[in-house]
Amino acid sequence: QGCCSFHKSHLTRHYREPIMAATSAFTEGSSVFGGGANLKQALSTIFTVYNPDMVAVSTTCLSETIGDDLPTFIRQARESGAVPEGKYVIHANTPSYVGSHITGWSNMTKAMVTYLSAKTDTPNNKLNIIPGYVEPSDVRAVKQLLTQMGIEAIVFPDTSDVVDTPKTGDFQMYPKGGTQIPDLIDTGNSTATLALG
């Protein structure tokens, strides 16, 4: 639970935006018997209360150390009805003792492709651009350059207009920016992928 609190406070301080994150709330029992039941309950609660289209699960050191099998837990949550039909759950292994925050970011980006990207028989003639761990303004600049060059692209992850929205005085839990799920699925039909380092 402390990991989740640190995650939220760190990102909230950096972006000056309220960052939402839920926790599976590990207890001593979860540490011994695994976090599967906690994750299932957390997903059920998140979809019931907040109704997102997708939930991205980041693991913690404790979950990684005890060897939680996230793909199996997610499949079981879907089979039990904790994940509604038409909703998505992806995960990335993000223990703090492996690499850095860049490693975690890269793992979640890879998860977007692994879980969502699908190839069909219809090419979209687009370019996939992975801008890397940069600020929203940098992503916006990359998208502007692509527009000026007349290049159709799917840019992801895209934090522009998500964590740098205008200050209107109204809270939006789901800002309108970022890459949409259908676009992430369509990345499998793109001509090429360019990862910026």
C-alpha cells in the first residue's frame, strides 16, 4: 500500500495533476498466499466504481518477490466476471530492484503491445512511434513534427492532454488526450515501428 501511495504522490507532485491509482492492498496473508484474491477484488471494485475501459496493473517488489503469476490472475479475474466483457486489463512487471523507472516505463509500453496489438489483413499505412520516457510537451512536439511532415502515426505512450490538461477548475477522471485503445490494437497493422531513445 505504501508503494501505491509513493507512486501517486511522486507523479502528482511532478505533473501537478491528480494521479489516480488503486491498490490491491497486500496484507501479511497476501504475502504468504499470494495476491491473486486481492487483485481479483481490486479489479472488481475498480470496474464497478470507476468503470474504466482498461486497467494497467504494475507489480511491486513484494508481489514480484513471492512470484505472483499475473497473467493467470488476470485470466481468472476475467473468467470470474471481475473484468466485464469488452474491458481490458494489462500488466507489467515493475519491481524497484530491477533497473530504474525507465525499465518500468518500458515494461508497461511492451505490455501495451503484448496485450493489445493485433495484426489483420488490412495494413493501415501508419508508423508506430514510441517516444520513450519523456514529458507530455515532448510527445506533443513529436506529434506536431509528424503532422508537419504529413506522416500518419500512432504515438504511444502519449501523455499529452492527459497529465498536462488546462486548469479549468473541473476534475476530469478520464481526460480526452492520449492514445485510444482501438489505435493500440491497430499498431499491429502499421508499416514500421520507430522507438526514440
